[in-house]
Amino acid sequence: MLVVFALIVLALVLFSTEWLPIDVTAILVMVLLMIFEPWTQITPREGISGFASPATITVLAMLILSTGINRTGIVQLLGRRMAAFAGSNRRKQLAATIGITGPVSGVINNTPVVAILVPVITDLAHNGKTSPSKLLIPLSFASMLGGTLTLIGTSTNILASDIAAQLGAELPGLGLHAFGMFEFTKLGAIVFVVGATYLMTVGVRLLPERIPAEEDLVQEYELQEFLADVVVPTNSSLIGQTVGEALGDDTLDIDVLQLIRYGERFDEPLARKEIHENDTLRLRTNRETLERIMDAEGLILSGGPRTEDDLHPGEEEPVLVEVVIPSGSFLIGETLESSTFRQRYNANVLAFRTRGNVIRDRFEDIHIRVGDTLLVQAPPDSLTRLVQNEDFIVAHEFDDVEYRTEKIPFAVGIIAGVVALPALNVLPIVVSALAGVVAMVLTGVLKPNELYTAVEWNVIFLLAGVIPLGIALQQTGAAALLGDAVASTATFLPAIGVLWVFYLATGLLTSVISNNASVVLMIPVAASAAQSIGANAFAFVLAVTFAASTAFMTPVGYQTNLFVYGPGGYRFSDFLRVGAPLQLLLSVVTTLGIAFFWGVRV
């Protein structure tokens, strides 16, 4: 037990500090469990059992199915109709955001839903003269609330169902079993309605306006002092040199974004482009470096980036957009320099937003994390490539993206079958989900090569890595020990009070580590505590599941919060201010709902 507790502490530290990517941390813990087999009682077969777990395979299949839905454009279509309905009415905008996101998240994994809707909601806010900060946290929170409606709404539900089934098989007296597709929908519906009401009344007043509605991206990122156009005069020493020779000094924090010559624009590659007299160079640098370069080379300041009115006929100004880094992106752990982002995508990064902090210079060597946001300037054709790339969420909707709208009936029918077959006890969810994947390929909703890019492999490795930790907790008796410790609160709390304690503990734990990891750690403990006090173990498992699925208090507790962190311009404290009252309110609602529908005592 001491070895297992030591590994749990190690996992908690690594998950919360992100010294390693969370999937790498999970695999490290899995390997250590097998290395210390004499103490952890985890054999190599049990150690890698997470890769064959029905939960892992089901989540993998659901990620692919969600991508299939995305390829048809049906969610975007719903989003556009939502925007048309809402217009510039802020209350309608908020109601439409919550009303579309919640129900859709009940039948499609909620993480991809938010990834799809971030650009739709951002554009809705800008077009409706509303601050995106007023809509993006509700988007994330509504997706979590919607994820509680069905078994497949979130990977947390699927994993919790699998763990409950395993514990039920090992300890028949607990009365645990796998969740049905709609087994907790009645409670999820109550949670969703209460949460939506809170967001529409109290939450909207607590939401900040971090990004003024009328600001463009240059103003939002305060880049006016970091962007400049300079003209190369007749007597400049730069004439005849290449851009790389003239301004490629690594000691200078300066990027040449464009070279403009008699109305013709040159983007990439610029390093070998020779500088001519009267060329205009568009630079990203700080004011001190700009003044030094101008004095040394005789450059003439001609202003900042031009507006559409300044362009020559037929000339296209590069577009500025925010690009969010989702989980699974190849950029995670890389730097802008090591990833060769600029050369690969013919795009320049002008600013970098990470965990609420905006960095405007010397960001090339910062290691990129999930949820980081890049302010990118690129020509329209390069941005189209970014939009179509699974490694990015571009927080702006582009009309020229092609969707397979003719496949919408097939996609909807397949999802309906995936949901209906387990609900009617015809097939287990893992079988129906895999069958749905095959059906999407056969009907052309997805192409065969898209199956592999559709999977967020870091989520799969996270699940596979943490599942053995739950097994070790159970087999070594560590879960029983912790359960007995929590059960001791029953001496001064009723059973429903102990249930509430588990909800709060899980919510706090999920705020600093992965929601899936908290489920793995807490469900065995909750089941043991319930057994100790003669309570309904299923009720305790549900409390843990709902608490882990609704992590509102920090941006790092749930992936969807990270997706809106940058585009909303939020600070860490914003999630705590809006999320903590909601978390407390739902702790009471969920606990009472569980007691009403399933009972706390056996």
C-alpha cells in the first residue's frame, strides 16, 4: 500500500504541475506499477490491460465517430442557425450557446463539440457586438453539463462505467454494474437545467468582459507597439543583402513578416530574398529593437500594418486569427522554433497566450502546452490549411471550408444506431461504437486514412496508463484503507453527508488533475467507503462520476476549459469566480438527486 500511495503522490504532482505531458505521466505510472510488481501486485498483463479495456476502445471509437459528425458540418450548420436566431441580442446569444451545446454534447463526445463550436461562438460574439468572454466559458460549462446526459457524453462516464462493472464482478455484494445508455439521464437533465439557469442568471453577471466587443486582435493583444512597416531608403546598407543576412541575427528578437515591393507581397520563404531600394519590410519586434535597427540601417518608419483601404487593387492583406492548440496536436511539447511552424505553414506568430499570460516577444523557445493560443498572421490559403488540420482549432469560421453535407443523413443514422443498440440491450456500447466506425467508412462519412488522425492518442494513452492504478488501489487494499478513513466521517455525518463529501473531494481533485485520473482514483475508494457504512455503492460511484464530469473551478481541470481559455482572454481566477458557486450548487443538487432516484442506503 505504501508503494501504491507513493506512486499516487507522484502521479498527482506530475499531473498538477505538467512537468511531463499527462499521457506520458500515465504511462510512467503504469511502467512503475509493473516494475514494482512484488509490492503493487500488478503483473505485466494487468499493467497493459488498460489498452484492451472496453472503456479505452469505446472512447477511441467515439472520438472517431465525433470526427465523422464534424466532417459533415452538421454542428457548424446548427451553430450558424443559432447565430441567425441570436443576432445581436446578448440573452439570445447566451441561450443559444447553452441550448445547442448541451444537448449535442449528450450524443457526441463533448470535447470535440467545443473544438467545433469555438470559432462559431467567437464569430457570433464579434458579429453581435458582444465580448467573446461572455460566451466562451458558458460554451465550455454547457458542454460539461450536456456530457452528464448520456453514457457517451464524455469519456469520464465511459471509464466510470467500466470501472463499476469490474468492481461489481470482483465484489458481487456491492451491487455495481456497467451504466446503461440513459441510466442517469434523469439526473443529468436536472443538473443541466439547474446549471443552465445559473449561467443565464447569476453566471452571466459574474462573467468578465476581458475582450471589449469592438476591439480587433491587434488591439486585444496590444500589439500596436510591436508591429511596424519600414521602408529601405536609397542609401541603406541593407540593399543587396538577403533578408536572412540583414536581419537574421538570432540575438535580435525580430521577425520579418513580409516584404512588399511595388504592391507585390512576398511571404515565405523570405530568408533568401534580396532586399531592394524602396522595399517595405513588415516587422514584428519591440520598440527598442526597432529604433536600434532604424538608426543603424537608416530605415524609414512608414506606419503599422495597413487596413483594407490602404491596399492596392487585387492585393490581399494577410489575415489575423487565433489558433488554439488542442490535445493531440504535434506541437505539444515543441517550441515554435523546433516545430518549424513558420516554414511549415507559411504563417507568422505575432503573440503567444499561455495560461492567461500574453507574451509578445521572445516566445520562440517557449514549450507549447494544451490550450495555448497563438496569434497567427498568414495569407488566406495558408489559413485554410490550418483550419483543415486536426492539430489546430482556428478561432474563426471560414466559409470556404468544404464539408460532406450530403453525408449528414448517414452520420445521424449511424449515431442513432450507436446510441439505440446499447440502450435496447442489443449490443454492448463498445461493439455498437466500433460498428458505427465501420459504418461511417462504408458510407463515405469518413475516409479510411482519417480513422487514425481522428483519434486523440494522448487521451487513449492516458486512459490505458491510469486504469492499472485503479486495479492496484483495489488489489493492495489501499482503496479499502482510504474508504475506511472517509467512512469514519459517518460517526458525525449521515450517509448522504458522506456522499456529499465524496462529491466535493472528487471535484477538488479534478480541478488539479485529469478528470479521468480522478475517476480511477476515487471510484474504488468511494465503493469501499459505501461498503463500510452499509450505503448504496452505486450512489457513491455516480457522485464521483458527476463530480469528475463537471470540473468548473480551474481552466486545467477539463480540456474544454483550456480550449476557451485563450480565445476568451480569461484569467485563472475567472473560472474560480464563475465556476465555484456552480460547483457548490451542483454538489447539493446532484447529491439530493442521487438520494431521491437511487437512495443512499442499501
